[in-house]
Amino acid sequence: MVIAVDGPAASGKGTLARRLAAHYGLPYLDTGLLYRMVARAMLDAGHDIRDAPAAAAIVGSFDQDAFPEERLRGREIGEAASVVAAMPAVRTGLLARQRHFAGQPGGAVLDGRDIGTVICPQASAKLFVTATPEVRAARRFKELTGRGEVVTQEAILADIRRRDARDSGRSDAPLKAADDAILLDTSALGIDEVLAAAIRIVESRRAG
Ligand code: DC
């Protein structure tokens, strides 16, 4: 069983996907981390983040195990990941890794922006997780300040709006719900309620 979890930044999709994977005993891939690794490798090498040929070269050769997660989670890397994610060569270069992960015996849970539309269009269940920009900014603010970043909630809200516009507006695999995805608005829900709703959706899809 493959479960696709898509949605905008800080919508709660990562937490949900991780919990779903634990519930069903499936491996989990946070595909945003792959884009964040490419961005990290670009910045570490001193490239301008908009340098598409440099990003295309990096995506073919970067070592997935070379980046501890704490180097990938910061505010700057989220923004940079969104820039490289709009480059077709980067998306193509990351496709096989994601499909290979999804193709494991027994299946997997993947979260991202284009899992239900491009990476796994045949997924058994597709969830599109949303929340208002204000709720997402509050969540991301809590996460980043908890990690010691100095930032205001207004700045985070501006980041989120800019990232939404870029991720939804790009021509290649834009952020959007697959036609057969079920929308899950987490604005007013706690994680346990979101998980319970998601399990109901998955079970109804499995039942056919
Ligand atoms: O989910 P995240 O915030 O870690 O993702 C970082 C950026 O990576 C996001 O702004 C857009 C890009 N991304 C993407 O384009 N496709 C995916 N499947 C996952 C992430």
C-alpha cells in the first residue's frame, strides 16, 4: 500500500505522514528533505541558489547520507529548497529515488508536493493536507524558535506566502491536489484528530 501525503509548507503533512507510517508499519520518506539536500549542497559549494546548471550537476551526484537533518531544517534552507525545486532538472533527477522508495515490497508513505500527482499517481490513498497560512506560520514559528532561530511570526507568514506562490506557480509538478485526493484541513484539529481522520480515509480507500 502506498500512501501519498501532499500539501503546502507547515500544513502538518510531515507529522501526519510519520504517524501514518508508524500506524501501518510502513517505511516513510519526507521528499522535501531531498530538495533541501540539493539546496544545502548548493549553498555549501558556494553556488548561487538560482544557478540551474550547478543544481543539475549536484542532483546527479549528491550523497543522501551526507547531511544530518539539523542542517536541513532551518528557515533559509526551506526557502532555498523551494527555489531549486522549481528547476525541471532537479525534479527529474530526484524522481527515480522517490519511485524506488515507493516501490518497496509492502509499500510506503511519502510526503511532499507532487506525490499524488507525479511520483505515485497510482497510490492506494492520497491525502492533501492544508491549513490556513496563519495557522501554518504559527506552527512553523514554534518549530523554528524551538530550534533556537531568531525570527518573527510575521516574517514566517511572509515566507509561507512566498513559498506557496512559488511551489504552486511553477510549471513543473506544481503543488496541487490530485483529482482523487481527499482534502484534510488541519487548521482546527490536533494531531490525534488528523490521524484518526486520515486513517478513516485510508481504510475507505482500501475497502474500495
Ligand atoms: O516540505 P518541505 O517544506 O520540506 O519542502 C521544501 C521545499 O521543497 C518546498 O518548498 C518545495 C519543495 N518540494 C517539492 O517541490 N516537491 C516535493 N515533493 C517536496 C518538496
